[in-house]
Amino acid sequence: MSSVTSVFVVVGDSGGELAEEIAPKVAEVAAEVIRETAVNPDAAARLPVISNSEDGCHPLQGGSKAGSGAVIWFAWNYGRPIDLEKRLQERGFENITVWSQQELNGATPRVTSW
């Protein structure tokens, strides 16, 4: 059995801010939750944020403005995605989807959106 949980946090636009501006803040909260149980104090020092504003990302909808959107993708030893969801909600983040699945145990992925 694996103790690793794969996690995707999809970030949408909210409150007048673009997803690309919100996603780094979401990544900071995710890193905070991860470090609460991490053995390594440097855990989650930098979670990767993938967004449509990255160099080399072309608009997919065929228009002149790139669509807004961002995702944070990481693997989490002894992951606690429910704790992450709760913390993000407590901090007031909106238009978030958290997809998680514990590797190798055959469980159906968990998907929560708000």
C-alpha cells in the first residue's frame, strides 16, 4: 500500500481576481497544511502552480485573450485532503476544486468543489 496521495487543486477566477493571481495564495495555504505533519521542515517549500499565463501557453479557445485558470499539482505523503479543503474554505477561497486519490489502494478519487 502506498501512503502517497495525488492532489490537484483547480483554481478559478473569484472576487475580481484572476485565477493566476489567486493560485499562489492557495499554494501557500496548501504548503502550510502539508508542513503541519511533515517530518522534513522544508516540505512543500515550493508547490508548482501551472496557469494559462505561463510563457508558451497559447490561448486554447482561439481568441486573442488567454483563458484564465490555474492548477496546483502535488503528491502528498500521508495526505489529508479533507484538512486542506477545510483550511481553504476557512480562508475564504472560492471557485476551488480539490481532486485527490490515494495511490495504489484502488479508491475512487475524491472531488470537492465550492
